[in-house]
Amino acid sequence: MSIIFSGIQPSGNLTLGNYLGALRNFTKVQHDNECYYCVVNQHAITVPQDPKLLHQRTRELAAIYLAAGLDPEKATLFVQSEVPEHAQLGWIMTTLSYVGELERMTQYKDKASKRGDSIPAGLLTYPPLMAADILLYQTNYVPVGDDQKQHMEITRDLAQRFNRLYGEVFTIPQILLGHDGTRVMSLQEPTKKMSKSDDNTTATIYLLDNPKDIEKKIKRAQTDSENTVRYDIDCQPGISNLIEILSAVTDKTHEEIEAAYAGKGYGVFKKDVADAVISVLEPIQNRYQELVGDPELDRILDAGAAKAHAKASVTYEKVCQAMGLFRK
Ligand code: TYM
């Protein structure tokens, strides 16, 4: 039995990328492992958020976790800000981080470049908070999409740095990539990842999109004039993205998909991709509608925060002892 931790930011409507790259794997590993899944609302505030919307999205994200198949009897589901050790250890991890290594993070560079002179310092110190999330639970594996590789590397570096300086307190976690490290790309700019914060909503399939919209978006997805269903990221990035999506939802290999669509046009292929995506998302959407207004959701989150706190406080106490952050 391993310890698993992962988190998703409540910073927008969840996308097919979040589901295929991360959420789907959370439910797969919950049966044989000790799992902690978190709504990382303190990460979301590294860029400005509307308070009402953040509150609403936090609840919605928790309901989506459950609708996607997370079993609260098996896994611990909680909200980051309700377990104070995250921010407490986050500060300690910040003191161990070097400005240079934080400035080299590609996610920081991308997000900072859009903020002119007013770059929130929290964008820079995002990775030490993420490291704290993971290390508090003595995590062995972190299921995430491949865009989180760099954050996982710095988490491991910080854990090793701490252990070297203050003694062996932290388990060194490993990344757990799903289905070939699925990275779902934008439907309109297929060289860019599909993102919940993309302004162009036709580029993104949201988990709660209705079937008609899903079909429309996939039909209009940017492709090429080759008219051959072939996986070739460099020459046919749009079609390759759709092959990757179909492969992830049907568990078929790229080769099996290429063979099935040999001699057929993009129209037939796109219709099948849309049908396959809809058949995976529809049951999640139905469960979500039942869960989101249910007071049971609060009971699950309260119990989750208590369980997470019990585990996190043990590690945090060890950290304080190791560093001399205690009086008696
Ligand atoms: P976030 O909220 O951006 O995304 C949540 C998860 O979805 C994955 N993902 C994708 N996978 C494939 N294709 C895509 N287009 C795509 N877009 C997003 C992400 O890899 C992620 O696994 N830093 C994290 C949140 C976090 C966290 C943590 C994760 C904070 N603390 C501790 C794990 C452990 C993030 O921004 O995820």
C-alpha cells in the first residue's frame, strides 16, 4: 500500500485535460492505496480570484471529484485552506527554495509574463507550497499530468535538501503519469495544452459541457488538409490530439485507431471521437448534478479535513522538532 496525494485548483471549470491527465487516475489508484485528494484553493489565489466564484468553484470541484468516481470511504477528500499545515509547511519550504530555481519554472515564466510589472509574489512561491502539500502526507506517488513534471522535480529537490540539512523527515515522492502521460491539447491551437483558463472556450472541452457543445467543438477542432488519420505530432498536431483523446477514452493504441480509420475522412473520425468523449462524460455529469447541492458533500469535506489534519500534523511536528521551531 502506497500513499498517494494530488490536487486540482478551483480556478475555472474543469476540462477534459484535467480529467484524462489526472482525475481519472485518482479513482483508479484509490482501491489499493492510502489516498489524499485536495481542492487546492490556496494555489488558486496566486492570481486574483473573485471571492464568491472561488467559494462556489471549491464546492463544485469537490462534487466533480466524487462524480468522477472518488469514494470518500476509500480516499480522503478535503479543501487545502481547512488544513493549516499546508500554509505552515509552505512557508518553511519557501525558506529552503532559491529565487533562481523558482524563476526558472516554465509555469511561473508563462503566468508572470502576462502580468506586466505587478507579478504576485505567490506566483513565484507556488512550487514550495505544492511541495508542502505533497510532503505533509509522506507521499510515495503523485498522479498528475505531464505539465507538472517540473513542479515534481523541485518538490523532490526540496525534500532532499531538507533531509540533508535537518535529518530524514520526508519521503521522496515520485510522479505517477497516466495513460502514456496523456497531455490533452487545445482544440484550436493544438501545440498548446488545453487549459481551464483559456479565453477561447471553443478550444476547450469542459467536463460539464452538454453533448451538443462537445460535438460542435470537436467538429470544429483545427486539423489539416492531409485527410489521413495519422499520429504525427509535428506535421498533424490537431489530428494527433484527437487520436490521443480517443486513445485515452477507449484504451485503444494509436496504431489501432490509425488502422480503424484508414481510408476514412476526418468527418467520420471526429464524430466517433465526440461520441466516445460524450459517453465517458455524460454519467459524470449526471452524478455531479445530484451531488453538488447535497449537504452530504459538506459532511464528506468536514470528515476529510479532520483526517488530513491528523496525518499532516504528525509530519509538521517532526519538521518543527528537526528545525528547532519549538520552545519546550
Ligand atoms: P491544475 O489545477 O492546473 O490541473 C489539475 C491536474 O490536471 C492536469 N492537467 C492536464 N493533463 C493533461 N492535459 C491537459 N491539458 C491538462 N491540464 C491540466 C494537471 O497536470 C494536474 O495534474 N500545480 C497543480 C495543482 C497542485 C498539485 C499539488 C498537484 C497543487 N498542489 C500537489 C499535485 C500535488 C495544478 O496547477 O494543477
